[in-house]
Amino acid sequence: MSDVIKGKPSNTEKPNYTVKISRQKGIRMRVTAHGELVVHANPFCTREAIDQYVMDHAHSFDYQPSVRLFGKSFRIKKIKSDVNRVSYSEDELLIQYTNKDDIEYLYKRFLVKISKETFVDIVDMMSYRISRFNINKPKIIIRNMKSSWGICHPDKNSITLNSELVHYPIDFIEYVICHELIHMVEPNHSQAFYQILEEVMPDYKRRLDLIETSEEKQYLM
């Protein structure tokens, strides 16, 4: 999906940042769950241009760690505790840890847990929508993928979903899962495929437009 370069602005006191090279237009920045500044740029942006962009814009960023879950941003709060637990409220993700070295593990374990729970619930709901086709409920596999949001394996009765989906809106996740379930019936993007999609999810185009870049949209085409 992208290449990664580590760097920091030349001759400044700005924080270190990571450059992710992709085919998107222009340059944009974000702060990761661990407070790391990430710059997204296309291959034609020079190091000097990226440095200048960071120098011009980094001061406006809040470096308090945050994470996007199901399309909503949550501040991350880490607390030394006598238990290991991750929970979240309206706008805060709380990581309670007994050992600071375990924070990364606890955070990733939490993402896996809520991904599985949410994706399985959505599969159940979407399976009901296409129940007239009498498909068996597929096995759900979640892993990181660089070029697909989802892959259908009709011969194995399974669907593989991109672990990054946990950061995107529920409406979009529903679209991805519905898309892959329909492939259980129609393996190709034929007219029949889109007829079913229009029938079971009339607003699928709106859901598809929820993703951020044209590069990401291509994964589903």
C-alpha cells in the first residue's frame, strides 16, 4: 500500500516523523495512536518539500496519542494499574497496564478483539440480507493486507478481511462484508453481482465514498 521512510525536518526542533509514500495527491499528516507524526506523500514529493510541509504545519498538531476506531477518534490514556485492561468510553481509550512494556501488546490485542466481535456481528446481519441465496455463514479471517479490503474464498467458505478496517466507519465495513458475501453467489463483478448489491444495499455508493482516497477505493473495484 505504501513505502515507509523515517525522517525529521532539517535544521528544526520539530519531532521525528515517518513518511509513507503512496499514490495520493499532495501531502497530509496524522498522529498515530502512539503519538508518532506520519506524513503521507506521493512519490513525486521531494524530501525538501516534505520537510517544509512539516515545518509549516506540525505546530498545529496535538501530539497527544489518539486512535480512530470505526471512524471515530479516541484519545488514548495510559494508566499504571494492578490489572491489564483496555476499555473505551465516548471519546477516550483507556489502557491500564501492570508493566509499561506490555502496552503495545495490550493495545493490539484489544484491536483484534473488537475487530472479531464487530466483524462477526456484521457478517450475521449481512448474511440475513442475502439469506434467499442460501449461503452458509463463512469463516472470518482477519489479517493485514496491502491491496485488498476483503477477499472471498467460496471454495473454503471463508472471507478474509483487512485488519485496518477497524479504523473505518461501520457503514463502510458493512459494505465491504456485504460485497464479499455476494461473491459467494456471484464470483465476478458481473451485472448480476451489482443487481444483488443494489437490491440488498441500495446506498452502497454512499458507503463506498466514505473511504478517504481514490487509491483505497480501487481495492474494491
